[in-house]
Amino acid sequence: IAAVTAMVLVVSVSLVAYAKYRGVLGSIHQEKVTAAMLGKRPPFTAGLNILVIGSDSRAGLGNKFGAGIVGARSDTSMLLHIAPGHARADVISFPRDSMVPILACSNDGQGHAGQQAQPGQLERLNATFSFGGAPCLWRTLEQETGIRIQHFVEVNFSGFQSIVNDVGSVPVCLPFAINNQQANLHLAAGKHLVNGAQALAFVRLRENIGEGSDTQRIQ
């Protein structure tokens, strides 16, 4: 009887864990990126390269954080390199105002119409994402860096808040107090555990703080 009870318990726990895993996996929207969208690509290298995109899409936030702002721009574009054997991971961040060539990109089926190539002309990196979505940003960064990217992950405002809340808040340490009306963020100097909404306001903070620049926000 004890053996049967133990077996039932193990199977039950396994089924619950699997159901939770499938629930999380099923909640992730998957976008198909075709070979035609990426064009001629750099060769494979050892390790795994993942493009991490922070989108400023307000989808799913109701009337918060500038509901009148439509479309999406890439506030953050990072390339995550995982070394063979998972020995280490390195991250490169590309400033959103980096000037890049305007490449031809097709409609991605996700609300981004694409763009025509303009040889010799440049655009900001966040405009590349705004016009052509993740595939266009992927293609452009591959061409500019010569690094082959295998996957991408895109997180919008709503997703960012959810991630922070799911891990139980994130610690920050402020060298000075923040009282910023634009971001609706008010924190004293020192250590804090910030929740999803506070963390989103913090990483987007620019006005009336330090240099007021995007390079500061990256740092």
C-alpha cells in the first residue's frame, strides 16, 4: 500500500509540474522568422546567441504608462552570448539611437509593415524595430556585427512588470533620492526592493535625473 501511495504521489506531483510548465510555455507568443526575412547570414559559431529586445509597447497596460502612444520601439537591444558548455555568458547592449543602415525588411505579420532598402542612408536602431519588428532588428544586427543570432526574446512593458513580480521584486540601491513626477516614482536614497511597476518606472527614468540620457539608462 505504501508503494502504491508513493507512486500515486510522484505521478500526481509530476503531472502538476508538467501542467504548470505547459501553461508557462503556452503563454509565450511565438513568432515565425523565415530565412527570407533574414537574408544572407553570417556563418555559425560555437555557442548560442540570443537577441533580447525590450519593446516599449503599451499593450496590456490599460491606461498606464502613456496609453496614447501607439506602435513599439526597441528601448533596449542586447545580444546574449552563451559559451559552449554553458561555461559563461556575455551581454552586449546596443544603444537605441545607434545609427544603422536601412535594410529591406518585409511585413512581419505582427503589426510592423516593413521598410524599403535605402542604400547609403542611416536610421536609428529603434526605428529599425519600429518599422520592421524583431526580424528586421535581427537582420540588421547580424549584418552589422557579423554574428549569427539563433533566437530572439521580446519583452514589452507588461511582460517586464510580470517578470519582476514573478521573481518577488528586484533590489536597487540609489545614491540619491528620486522624486520624479513623469515616472511617478518616489524613492529615498539607499536600498529598496522594487515591484514590477516601480522597476518599470526606474529603468525608464530619464527626465530630471543625472545626464537625462539613454546611455545613462543603459548603465
